[in-house]
Amino acid sequence: APAEREAVLRTLDEEVAADTLEEVEPRLQKSLVQALDSETDAGIVEEMDPSAAADLLAELPDERSEAILDEMDPEERQEVKDLLEFREDSAAGRMTTEYVAVPQTATVADGIRALRGFEADPETITEIYLIDSSETLQGVVPLARLVLARPETRMEVLTEPRFVTVRSGQHENEVAELFDKYNLRALPVVDKAGKLVGVIEADHVIAFLRARG
């Protein structure tokens, strides 16, 4: 019942509450969030994947969404606000900004340190991205290759010979086609200059396809 589920959500640790919200349907997400105060909502939303948080806030009335954003820490708030600016049916609207990227000169030891410092859900990581000084995507390294390589190995020698990317403005249907065609687990999103701006995970595409029916 509504009163009971809201009481349960209030008793949960913020990280657990965030994981819970990400698993329920949008209609119920909206109902639960609107039943809480903005400060409590902000603490939970900060722990959500930025793309999931942006999707949730986009469903709320503007006044409520802004009130929650105002209560969030500046860094998390900016990430979510950036995602809110993209069309929901675009590649950028489906991406997360939580991924692991290292300089293209990095070694395997550097990559492992970056993984250990990753603060979001580690289960979402299937590959590490190599970028140059302009944050332009230069290579993709699957985790399996990283684990099997020696610590001093340069990561650029472990990159996929060819990798697939998608422009931030491409339609979500094209994104789904790329996942199907290349059997992808993750898809890096780049802007017009080739700068890495986010990653679309397979779970997000599956959720989109289910919602589409």
C-alpha cells in the first residue's frame, strides 16, 4: 500500500533506496519521490545512475524537479542537468556519464587503479576507454584483456582493432540496431568532435525495448 511503501523507502539507506527506485516502473518511481521531501529525494537521487536520475526528474513537474536539483551536491547536480538537456529518444538521452576512462598512454596498472577508484556500481563496467588530452576517444579495452595482461603493459596494445561509437544526437532506434548488429555490452557516445561524453549500457537498451513493447 502507498503509505507502507513510502515508510519502507524512508527507512532504507540512500544507496539501497536508489537501487530500489531504479528497479521499479516510472509511474511508481514518480509516486514515491513525490511523497518524500526534496532533501530526502536529493540524497537518494544523488546515489542513482545519472541517466536514471535524469529520466526520473524529467517525469516530475518542473517545480518539483528544480527543488530536488537545488538540494543536490553541485557535481551530481551538474551531471544530471547536462543529461536533462538531451532528447529522451536520443543516444545521449539513454547514456550514463559514469564510466572508466584513462589516458591512451596508461598502463594496465593505471587501468586497474582507475577501476578501483570507480565509485559507481562496478558491475556496470565491461570495458575501459582510452582518451587523449582533448578527451577524444582513442580506444576501447575489454576488461577480460585487462585482467589477463601484465601490469606494465601499455593499454593501447590491448584495444579492440575496431570499435563502434554512436553520436549523441542519434535516435534510440539506431542505438538499439547497433547493439543488435554487433552484440554489444556497452556503446560509447561521442560528440561531433569525437569527444567521449557518455556510455550506453546494454541494460538501458533492453529496458527501452521492453517499454516499447
